[in-house]
Amino acid sequence: MDLKLTGLVAAITGGSDGIGRAIASRLAAEGCDVAIGARRAGPLREAAAEIHASTGRRVEALCTDVSDASRAGEFVQTAADRLGRLDILVNNAGVSSAARFEDVDDDTWESDLRLKLYGAIWCTRAAIPHLRTAGGGAVVNMTTVGGKQPGAASVPTSVSRAAGIGLTKALSKDLAADAIRVNTVMLGCVQSGQWERRWQQQASGQPLEDYYEAMGADVPLGRVGRAEEVADLVAFLVSPRAAYITGTSVAIDGGRGDVI
């Protein structure tokens, strides 16, 4: 299926590895020029070079920290300036932070909300004028199924992701008249850079494949998801093929969640 993305421009936060990198790679393969943002300059430049080499599209590597309002806005503005326009924004930056409520201090709450919720707010605010100039566009906020189905010892992530789901629905109403669609992809257990870093930190000698196999034991489909599968879903949602889809929360969790 031709997703009709050729010639469009996408900005992806958290784009240096894992899911964000897979999304950037898939959009570039579909014909988009892309800007990827992340905090770590080395992995960011490496990702940009490899995506460009494999797709031939323009890829801008922009160091940023979207938990800082000015830097989040600068990332979006620079992406639009260098690539000439902006049609797609994927708010992907975030890390998992989960503990019992009584064990989470104010600094942890603040940093989590600034990165996941405010980061999406600031990037979207900066993107809206460019999307309007382009005649419309698409925003995808990456959240988790825990935002709808929080478990024990799941804060602050479950709360910040619930807010992201609410933000998605509210934005979809506000921006529909401008032909700007806003959806959220709610992740379950999916292979990612942060899971690989946790596996390395454990230093247990367990092969990464066995680590993921154990994670997927209680998933109805019997495995964890792959970053490329998430990228396929995002590519569809931001494409003209999904022109009548907005304000929707789509779970990609192998059937693990209990809510619709």
C-alpha cells in the first residue's frame, strides 16, 4: 500500500534509538524527510547517518531536551527551517519510571511530567503554526496502555501517560478544523533501547533474546512487540490513508491489556 507520504516532513522526538529510530526509519523509507531529536549527540548522529544511507532521504540530527520548553520549541522550529516545512510530529521522547506512590518524590514527579507531558505540549504548540501553513498534518503522541489501565507501583508513568491520552483527545477536537489530526499509540511490552539498557545493567549473562522471551510470557500473542511493528502503525496513522482517524487511542500490546 502506498501511504502517500513522499515529500512530507516529519519531526520525531526520542529518535536516536529503539522505537523512535524505527519510526524515523520507516517514515524515511516511505519518502519523508525527517528530523530526529534526542539528548545524546553520538547515537543521534549515528542514527541519522544510517537512516540517510538506507533511504536516501534528508535526515537532520538535532540535539534537544524536550523537558525544557525553549529547547523543545527550538527543535521543532529548526526542523521546519532546515527541511522547509513540517507535516508530521511524533512525540516519542520518554522513559519508563514506575514505583509505589509513597516512594516517588516531587523531583521525580516533576521530571517525568516535564519530559512526557509537557514535552508533548511544548513540541505540539511549536508545530501547530507549521502544520497549519502546510494545510494540515498529523500528530502522534506515544503513550502506554498503563495510561488507561494503571497497575500497582506504576507512578509517575501511568499518570503522565494518562494525561497524554487526555491531551490527545482534547487536541483532536481543537485542531480538527485545521485538518490537523491527533492520535495516540499506547505501547505494551515492545523491544526498545531502554529495555536493552536495563538488560545490560543487570549483567546477568542472560541472552537478550531470553530476556525478551521472559517478558513476553504473559502476553496473549506469546511475545513482546518489535519496534518496527510500532513504526508500521505510526506510519499509517500519520498518512493520508488515515485521513478520517483522529482523537483515537490505539493499543499495540499483543492483547495484554484488559481495556478497549
